[in-house]
Amino acid sequence: MNSSIAYEYKKSFLQSHKYTFLFLINFVLLAILKEAYVYALAMVLIVVSLENSKKHLPMSLLFLSMMPYLNPFLGAMPSVLWNLSLILFTALFIIKKNLHVNKLEISYLAILLSFLVTSLIVSPLPSIAIIKVISLTIFSFVAFKTYKWGIINESILLQFIEAIVIANIALYFMPLGYYINGLFMGVFSHSQNIGIFLVPLLSYYTINFLENNIIGKVSKLFSLFIIFLGILEIFSTYSRTSIFTYVVLIAIYIILNKLKFKKIFSVLKSPFYFLLSIVILGGVAINTPKILNATQNYIYKSVSSEAFESKYEKGILFSRQAIYEESLLNIERNPILGNGLGVQFHNGKVESDQIKFLPLLNVPYTMEREKGNVYLMVLEEGGFITLLLLVLFILLQLKKTKNYPAAFYSSIAIFTMFNGEATLFSINGTGAFQFVFLILLYFLAIRKVKEKSKI
């Protein structure tokens, strides 16, 4: 009888994680077959999503937005397929007449309109703003319609996260898993991308685990193992923004939602637990110098005291200081209207060598370098008015997700990452994935709240 129960439980565990293994197989095939497989997979996802957008498009869009940044890096072709998919999905929703807009979408369109108007007034290269606004309007249209009308399967999303974490750790022991600078990058094309993609996903996975009573010891241990591996992967990238965002957010969630201080104090009254806490605190105190030294070296991405001392004199923000100072100078030029969407200034002049032109029309459509800090970028390129509209967008997102902690804290993770690890207003930037995930969380929260109200 017991062996029969064990067999059924094992079968149940495997069934509840079948998509984890399916996604994992895809990452393995991607690493082996490279271009051939990713192109074939992209085309399959596009076709099945066009055939049944309600069922397949929500997860397909999430993967397609991530595709240009997967390991191995395959050049421009994944971005071409991603852009093609957006055009096809836009046509699909127009044909189906799924044109309804909500408050969050209106607030985002208001940001784009503000960028367009201010750029037409002040930008030396208004064609860049026009092209960017058109492309971002198409992109946002697809994202909002996909998750408003599509079926968001939370279980498949969680298994997708599990597959990414497992694939990452497999590459931890292989040369393929490391960038040319020696830092770990896993299934992504750059070490920083682990933080950009994994922090919001792992935040969602962790809080979902803490919020729900998972049945079965094996399932609980498996989820804890995924969380542990995910944290290890983020630490191994030396991305300070990423690890700070994840650790602080999870700590805040636990303090506000899980810690019961009266219970803690009652437990500490036990001689055993009181003595154990003293031993732990004593161990930390004795090793404080080593802990501080390791922390300092990690913060400054150093491995030696000499390297730490050198970087300490320059400051923790030394690597980004020049960019921030330049942004502040550009903001002073026109704080209300900005300097034009997508236009980069250096020493008060447009960096002409960074401009890219459309092949046949010879019209500027983008500049190569984009700043990682979204808030400074919006203020610099769109001015104070556009920044206020971005704040409104953030507040609407948080208001709608506040009753669904996994979505709420994951949204905060993304907004925190905007300080140094994303380019939101670019459909071919890493921020494309973060925007798609934000919209997914927004509509998932709406449905979760509706489900609770029915119970």
C-alpha cells in the first residue's frame, strides 16, 4: 500500500513539473543546435500563437522578448524575428478587433505621446522619436492585448522559471556559461542579463512559494532548491543592483508578512534556542572583519584588498559616475521638455558617430548607446512632464497588484532595476522583457483578485 502511494506521489510530482522538463530540453537544444534551433523554435511559437493566441501567446511572447538575449548570442536575427512577431500579432488583434484600452495602457500611451510632442519641439533628430514611438506603440499594443485576452497559466510560468534556473546552474560548470569578462551569464548572453531577467522572475517564484501552502515534502524541497540555486546564480554575476534588489525585497516581504515577533520572543525563552542564538551571534561577531572584507570586495567587484582600496578611493559609482554626471548636465539644458527621445548628447553636442540610419531612406532611427537608468533617461530625453507620467504608470501598476504579493513585489523589483539594469523604451532592449512581464503581472493580479472574490 505504501509503495503504491509513493508511486502515485512520484507520478504526481513529475506531472506537475512536466513543463519544467520540456522547457529545460529546449534550453539544452538551444545550446547544442544554436541558430538552427532558435530560428525554428521562434517560427513555431509564432505560428501556434497566431493559430490560438488566447492559449499560446502569453508564454510565447514572454520567451520571444527574451530570445535576443539568450546564450549563445546569435546577432541580429533573433531581434528581426522578434520584431516580425510583433507586426504579425498586431495584425491579428486588429483583425479580431481586440482594441479596448484600460487605464494602465492609457498611461503608457500618454508617456509615448509626451515623448513625441516634446521631441518634435526640441529634438535635433525628431525622426528617432517618431520611429521609436511608433514601434513602442505597436509593442505595447501587443503586450496589453495578449494578457488582457489570453489565458495566463501560473503553473506554466513557475515551471518556466524553474527551467531557467536549472539550465543556468548546469552551465555554471561549463565554459559556455561565462562571458568574456569571466563573469557567469548562464543561459543569457551577458552576465548582467541574469539579474535583469532572473531577479523579477525569482522574486515572483519566491513570494509565490512563501504565500502558498505547497503540498508534499518533495515539492517543498524542490521549490526551496530552485530558490537557493537562483540566489547563487544572481550572486555569481557580481551584479550589485540585482542582488540588492532581490535580497531587500524578499526581506521586506518576510518582515511585513511572515515574522511574528511575539512568537519569536516566546521561542527564545527556551534555554536551548536562547543558547543557540547566542552562539550564532557570537560567531558572526568573531568573523565580522572577514564578513566586512568579503562584502566590500563583492560590492566593488574586487578579489583582493589592493584592488578594493584602489576602487574605494574612486567610489562605488565610479563605473557609472561619468554617465550620471553627463545626464545631469543634459537635464539642466531643458528640464521641462528634455532633449528628445533617443538622442544622446556628449559635452553639449549630439554624438554623431553613434547615429544609425535607415538603409534606403537615409533617415536617423536610433543611436547605439542607451543609458541603463530609466528614470534619468526619461528626465533627460522627455523632461519633467514625461517623468511624472512614468510615475503615474508605476503607481497604477502597484495599485492593481497590491493584493497579489507575488506580482506586487516582482513589479517593485523591476522598477528598482530601472535604476541601473534596463532600457525600458526600446523594443530590442532588455527592458522589452521587463515590460512584457509587468503587463503579465498586472492582468494576472486582476484575475487572482477576481478568483478570490468568488470564493
